[in-house]
Amino acid sequence: MGFSKIVKWWKRLRHGSSNTSKSHTDNAQSLQTTVPLDNGSSSLSSGIPNSPSSADQQTSQPNSCAHEGTEPPSSKATSLLWTRAYEALRDKEMQLVVQYEKLLSRELDEHATGNVGLQDTPPQEDLDHLENRIDTNHDRRQAQLKAITDQGLRRADEKHANYTIFGHNFAVKDQVAKTAQFIQAIKGLIDEAVKVSPEASLAWAGVCVLLPVLTNPSAAEEANSCGLSYVTSRIRYYVELERLLWPEALCNLDLKTEFDDHIVDLYQHILEFQIKSVLRFYRKWLANLGRDVIRHDDWEGMVSKIKELEQIVREESSTANTIAARRALEAIGEVAEQQYGSMKSMISVAEQQLAEQRRTNRILEDRPIDLPVVNEARYDSVDVQDSPRCENDTRVRILETITQWADEGSGEPLFWLVGPAGTGKSTIARTVADYFAKKKRLVGGYFFKRGEQGRNDTSRLFPTLAMQLAEESPPFRGCLQKSLYGLDGDAVEKKSLKFQFDKVLWQPLADLPPADTSGLPRLFIIDALDECERLEHLSQILALLSKLRDLPSIQLRVLFTSRSAPKIIDAFESLLRDKTARSFELHLEFPEDAKADIRNFLSTRFADIRRKRSVQQNPWPTAEDLDCLVRLATSPEPLFIYAATLCRFVYDERRPSNPKKQLKLWLEQCEDNKSQLHQIYAPILSQILQDNDEAEFYRQLKFLGALILLATPLPAVSLAALLGIDLDDVNWWLQELHAVLNIPSEPHSPIRLLHKSFSDFLLSPGDSNANIYRVDAAETHTLLAAKCIQRMTSGLKQDICGIRKLDATRDDIDKNDISRCISVDLEYACLHWVYHLQGSERSFENDTYTFFYEHFLHWLEVLSLLQRLPDGVTAVRGFLEMIKRFPSTPLEFVDLVEDASRVISSFGSVIDRTPLQTYGTLLFFSPITSKVRQKFWSQRMPRPGRIQGIKPGWDAHLQTLRGHSGCVFAVAFSPDSQLLASASRGQTIILWNATTGTHLQTLEGHGNIVDVVTFSPNSQFLASGSRDKTVRIWGVDGAHQQTLVGHDSSIAAVSFSPDGQFLTSASHDRMVLLWNAKTGVLVKKIINSCESWVRRVALSADSQLIALAVSDNTIQIWNLATSSYKIMLKSHDKSIGAITFSPDNRFVALGLSDHTVRLWSVANGEQKYLLKGHNSWVKAVAFSPDSQLLASASIDRTVRLWNVTTGAHHNILKNHHDSLVNAVAFSGTASF
């Protein structure tokens, strides 16, 4: 129960109605006993006589109309009603009653052992696993309940700090005097009630056990808030109902039966209430809280129902009872109300304690939000704050354009600032961020940076934006905490982009209370999209962020900046077309302004340098020199990077030089006929390298070449270690390069280029004599490849982290141990040695062969530890392609590398989870003739091991993928052959790494069997069709994109258009629908004229033709563009199990029930081949991407390959031992 509910209970207890008429009070005076309180100022009216005879005295008042000599209803009759109610409740709520009895059974255990005090108890356990020891026999059950009740009443008299209740230890922290008297009052009520009606202990046994718990004020308050104190205070009233309300002289059997039924109904609800109350207190606190929040148990409703039934009984009694009986009942009811009021007054002392609890609760509500964020990418990070802004009075019209867009309430939600390198995009973004931050309108920023961990990826983009918004908006913070309930940062980071967006942005924003949206929109800024290394996610990110325009409670805009890269252009194209985004080409807009801004920038910076370095010349630079610099910086196009680099060269705060001399050197080096890049960087390199001898000159140039050609940036210490250069030399060189490099003060942070144009200059093609600073890329890659191989040869070994456990999973290994054992330079070498070999374009040295012969398995182990095994697969395949190009490569080495590729494909999923199985499963279960097994058998773990029954050589079977809960009905490879999708009877789709067999994602959402799956041409999306009549589109990261609803029957086929913009779906309902794949909008209903029931459907690769296998065993081919009938194919009256088009659209293949496969010409409808070989119905057929091979799968558990050109049987695959084959597919490269 939450603290707010406790407060309500206290207040209701203190201020509830207790006023009654004076006559009723006088009439009940003889029934009251006084219990002194601590302060002696008030009394507790128990309303309970000391013995049953007192009750008799009450019912024999002068106004009673009972006949003399008539015996009151026996306790047996009353017990019968309680028993009827108990059995009725058992029939209605069997699980509830059984749980209650199991709970009481624990008290029987403690009673039997006499262990009722403090003891060590196990953690709370599931009641379903406890034994029910409550006897079904009435008498024996009654004895058990009496023992439990007596034990509970005795315990209430004890004053322990700890109790064992239902087998669990309960600590009473504050036994307040008034709450203790409250318990004594309840104890007295229950004690007397059970004496009057022993069967009533069905309701009160559990409450008795809980009496010590109620000495805690919070628990006491909870008892009242759920109505427990109300029901308990009326115990005597309930057990006396029949004898008090029914006149003894009235003998109408029908009325008596109806009256008893109503009492049984009331007793049933009382029992249900009391049982739920006991189970409620047994549950853990947080579990209770959760049940309250979602209102599993309607306590107020149950109490209201009890009161309603009381009223029914009263109303019936009023027609049958005499005035005397009614007065007696009213007196008892009056006493019950007084008792209830007294209880409320006694527990008010706990309010002070609860106030402290509320304060604690507020602290808990203010707890930090656990989200995976990249702090360095935030707007307020040190890196962003220390980076330059636009000079005053520069870029004015550009900033005005952005501001006007951001102020528009109905404009495009996205703004794309695009331009070439060096035009000042990021500087503008930071300036815009400053402006809107001052206006309290900036809600978050994300500044990408290539090569910097976290900042180069999208996995933490949405959480980082959400955290900044939460800091700006307290209402959003509360909604975010609610949305994230039960999730931690790690769980969020592992989810798809759509899940992250929904959880951390969309749902919290949608839950915001209604607000005045007439104010100006607020702004997110996402800078340098081209620095993100996961551009394949960009389309999805843009689509998700564009949804923000639909929020009713807040107006949001998003500003993006980037270079004009092809993938970025593609991502924005549709958004620009439908006016969701606006683009602004920075290098084309306001060119004259840009020229004036560069002049302004240079004048301001030179004035600042003149002041800091005390330059006496005035003006400096001269007007002529300034005009020259502006011309150089703006021709052929304005480059702010030119002006910025020039100023860093003239004045370097870390290494001061004479600024006049620096400027003169720059101007001397700049020639009008040289490129702008040459003019920018030649003066800098000339100053650094000009005084060196030739050897030192090329040594430093090689270092610069290595630095700019690294696959990912490295810290100075790691780069020096990799290259084998003295770190002191490296640090000395770096001091001269602050004008072109971002050199961090922390030694373990990576060195980065200030601007990519520096590497463009060093790598620029052309006459080497024209650029003496040109770096030979191939030569530098050769150097880096050699250094990587040397580093791996010296650093790799078996069990590099000292795990010593073959079954240890990667998650079992401390990440700090991995970082300690695998240094940054060794990690770099393992990940990128093949990349540099590919860049070298040269044959290999002996070191390469030696490394692979000795350390291949050690290398795989490290990749597994680094979670980069798929990169290893790509590397081995690339390596294999390279060595085949060189005739000098030994054939045995080619065989070994080919075998290595096969080994990783077969055992990748195992070693990816358990790194040391590289030396176990991989070696022991590889075929006897495996080159890897033979070469590395001496590295096996354990050494004495040997397994019998290993196959002698590799066969066609690469992997068996397990994970579905039912039959697999469809499989599809992504066009890039990286992924495999499988769909099953279990209504799920699983995405696998096609190379390693690693389970990547499980896609859930369909409500029936999934029959078809297909990938988009760019391999980024997946479409699935199901018997639930829907088509779903998914991102390959697992995010659900669209649900397409429009068919009236199960989906038989789905196909993307060649450009991926449209999706065609066909169904057994005889409809073919064309959809916009991005928006999910139905574009066209293409065909609905086939009169027969459609059994199978196939779409051609270009989505122009559709083949319908109909119920009369014919194939109808239609042209979708014209919705016209094209041709009919006869299947010789055999049932059609499968149908597909060849990728070149020349053939249609059919799998038939007569065990054959038939190939038909699409052009003329003639049968080309009848392929025989299967022994049962053919259920699936598929062409290879080049249309040269046809695969057929059959119920006979085989897959056969056929030559499409000749019709010859090519191969048979027989490894499906346990089930029929329902689906078959080729990979995009036809390798699988």
C-alpha cells in the first residue's frame, strides 16, 4: 500500500461518523466497559460483553417479543450458515480459498513445533508450492482453526520486537501505546465472537495471526484504509445476525429460507474480504503497492458490498422483527459504530510518523533516472562548450532563417542545414544552441563525432536527448520515470531504436498534462550526421523524430546539420518531398554574406591576436594583406575552416610564436594557382618539417600518414605502441600540430583531426612533386598492416584473460579483466589488420603467414571477448579474396583460410557465447579432414579429449539454428547475405546472423502463423505476412515500423519494389494491394478479378507480375501494372505446394503433390522441364539470385538443387532428420 492511501485511512478513522442518539447510548450503556488510555483522558468502549450470558441479557430486554420457552437458534444452525458461505466462496474463488488455507497451514506447523517466537525464516515463497493441511472434515477443520485462533490471540498479548508470522520474520519497530490498545480491542472482539460462533473462526483465524503486525502504525492504518477495522469492529454483530434479526416466533419457512440465503451471501462476502485482507498483509510491500496501483482488489467496493448486504438484511428484518428486536440490533450497531470511532481516535498518534514516511517517499521520487547517455555528446558538455561559435555580426541571415523556422507553429518539424566540409555547419549549430538555450527553448542536443566511442553511434541518441529534456522540464521528468518503471539503463540500451524512442520520448511526451501550446516551439539540435558511423539507422531516426509534430501538449522542432552524403540525401528525400523537412544549402545561400562574414571573422581575430601578443603595427595586417586572405579563403567557395586554421597557425596559445612572422610565412606559402587545401595546410607543415633532415622529415610524415589512415582514432600512447615509436618523440611532434589536430590533455584519449580536409590534403592525388607532403596511402596501409600483425604475434595467446573455464560465457568474464588483458593497440590490431592489408594492395610477407598459422584461434578468442566475432567473419572472407588474387600464395595456405571461413560459419554461435570453446567445440567437432582441426589440434582444451563419430569431411550442412517453438514456414536471406529471417507457427520471426548463426532478434506481434518473409533491397527492412490477415514491416534492429491492414484472408506473398519504396502483398482473398513501404498508406488495389480460391501466390522480382495458383490447379499470371490477364499454366490436375518466379522473370517454378518440380516459361507458357527425384510432396521452391540454380524442398525431408539451364540434378541435401522441409532460400551471394 502506498503512503497516500495510509493517510486517507488515518483521516477516515479520526473523522468518521460516531454520533448517535442519546437514547441509543443510554440503552447500550450497560454493555460498555472502559479501557484506560495512557493519558487517562479517554476510554475505549468495547461494546462486547464479558460472556455469552451478557448477550442473552441484551436480547431479553423488556421490549423483546420473544416467546417464553422458545430456544434461540442454536450455534450449530449459525455455524451451518458460515459453512455454507465458506463452501460457496470455495466454489466461486477456489484459488483464493486454497491459498488462504495453505497460508494457515504454516501456522499449524509452528503450533506443532511450539516455535512461535523469533526465528530465522526463508525468503517469501510462492503459495502455490505450499502444502494445504487444513482438513476437509468439518470437526477436524474446526479444531485446526481454533488452534490457529488461540495461538494468534496469545501472540497478541506478547510484546516481542520480532514475530514469526506465516513462517516469516516480522520486525515491529514502533509499538505505540494507543495502537497496542487498538490490538487488544480487536483481540477482545474476536475472542468473544468465536466463543459465540466457533465456525466464524473461518473468517477470523487469519486476522488473529496478523494481530502483532497491526501494532505498527503504518500497518494499522493500512488495515483501516482497506476496511479491515470496519469489518472487524462488527464481528459480534455478524455472528449474532440470525438470532438478533429473525424473531423466534416467526415460523414462515419460505421467508426464513430467503432470509438465510441473504445472510449466507453476506457471510460469503465477509469471508472473501477477510481472506483477501490476510493475503494482502502477507504479500511483500512492493507487491502490495503494485496491486494497489492497478487495483486488483477493490477494497472500497468489497466493503461497500458488505454494507449493501447488511442493509438488505436490515430491511428484511424490519418487516419481520418486533420493535424490541430492532432496538437490540440498533443498540449493537450503535456500539459497533462507537467502537469504530474509538479505533480511529486511538491510531491518530501515527500521523507524525507517517509524515516522515511521506518525506522519504518524496526523496525516492526524486531518485536519479537510469538511462544510457553519452555525456560528451550533450550540448552542455565540455567539448561542445569549448568549441567555437559564430563571431558577432556574422552569419546573420542564416541565423535569422533558422530562428524564423523554429518560431513557426505550423512549419516543417525538421530543418536540415547541409553544406561541404569547412563551411561552418557545426559552428552555426552551436551558436543556434546558445541562442535558444538563453531563451529557455533548447531541450537537448546531440553532437556526433566520428571515431569517438558513443558519439559515433545511434544507440544512445534518444536516451541522451530525453535526459536533457527531463532536466529542463519537471513534468516530463515525472512522465519519463513512469514510462521507465521496471527498466534500467542496460535494458534500454539493448532495445531497438523504436522501443527507445517510444519509451523515453514519445510516451512521456504524450503523457504530459494539457498545456498552452500557443507559445513558441522548443528545439532539439543534432549536429554532424555525417560523423555518425551507423547511417543505415538515419531513415528510421528521421521518421521517428518527425512524429513529434503530432504531440498535442508540446511543440518541438529538430535542427540537423551534415555534409551532403548520398545516404543522408536518401534519408531526407521523402521528408523533403512531403514537406516534413526543410533543407538549407549553406554554401549556396547568401554567398556575399559569407564573404563579408569571413572578413569580419579575420578582422576580429587579428585584433584579438594583436592585443594578446602586443603587436605594435597598426593596422595589422595591412588592408592589402587582409584583402588577400579574404580572397584566398573565399575562392572558389567560402571556407570558414580556411580562416579558422589560419588564425590557429598565426597564434597558438600552447606554443606561442611571433604572429607577424607566422602570417608572413603563410602568405609566402600561398600561391593563387594552388588549391585552397594546399594554401591552408602547406604553411603549417612547412614550418614543422622544414628544418628536419630527410630521414626525420619522412619519419614524421609517415607518422602523420598513419594517424590519418587509422580505421578509428587512437590515443598517442597506443599509436606509439602500435608503430613502435618512442612516445616522447610522438609527444614532441604533437606540440607542433595543434593547428590541425585535436590533441587532448588526457594521455588515454584519442587524437582527432580538427577537420577532415587535413587528411584530404595529405592524400590528395596528383604529381608528388607538386605536393611534397603527399602521403602514399597504399604504402602507409602496408606499414600499418605489418605493425598490426607484429603486435598480434607478440600479444596473443591462449586463454588471454586467464579464465581457465571452458564453459565460462562472455558475460561471466569481468569487463575490466578484458580491458586489462587486451590493450587498446592490441584490440585495434585484431580488428583492423585485414583492413590495412586490403588498403596496401600488395602481396604478403612471411609474417602474415606465420601469424595465421600460429595465432588464428587466439585471434578468434579475442574477437569473441570483444563481442566482435562477426567482424572476424568479414575479415577472413576479405582476406581469402585477397590471397586468391596473388599467384604466389601457397595453395595449402588458401585451403587453410577457406577452412577457417567454414569453421567460423559452423561454430560461430558457440564461440561467440563461450570464448574458450574456440579450443573445445570448434576443434573437437570439426571434421577429421578440417585443415583448422589438423593445424591447431595441439591447442585443444582439454588436451586428453577425443570424441568418436566425427564426420570425416565438410558437407553442405553449415549450421542448424534453433529457437522457434513450432514449425518453420518461411525463410529469407537479406540481399547483402548478412542476415537470415525465419518465420514459424509460433507467430514469431527470428533474425539470425547468417555467418555465425547468432540469434539477433525475435520479432513478435503477429496474431497467427507467419507464412512469408522478405527483405527490402537495401537489407534494412523486413516484411512479414501472416494468417492474421496483416503485413508487418520491421527494421532489422527489431523495431516494428508499420502494420498494413486491408486483406480479408491470410497473406500468401509479399515483395518490395526494386527501389524499396513500395510493398506488394497478395492474399488468399484474391486481392493484391500496393502499399507505400515508408508510410504504410495503401496506394492501390491492383487486382480482384480471380473467381477461384487462391491457394498460392508469387510475385516477380520487379513486382510487375503476379502468379496465382488457384483451386482448379491452374496458374494464372497477371500484369500488375495494367491489372490485365497475361497467361494460364496447367499443372496437370496436381495440387500445387509451392510457386516462385526466377529473379530474371523468365521462369515460374512449381512444386507439386506428385513429387515433381515443373519449370514453365513466362513468355509463352510452355513447360520447360519436369524435374523428378523427390519421394513426396514438394512444399517449397527457390531460385538462386543469378537464376542458374533451383532449390526444391519436400516432405521427404530433403532439399534438391537443379541446374535451371539443363534441368540436371545438381545435389541433394539430406540433413533434416526430424521433420519435413517447409521452406528454402538462397543467400544474396548464392554462397548459402
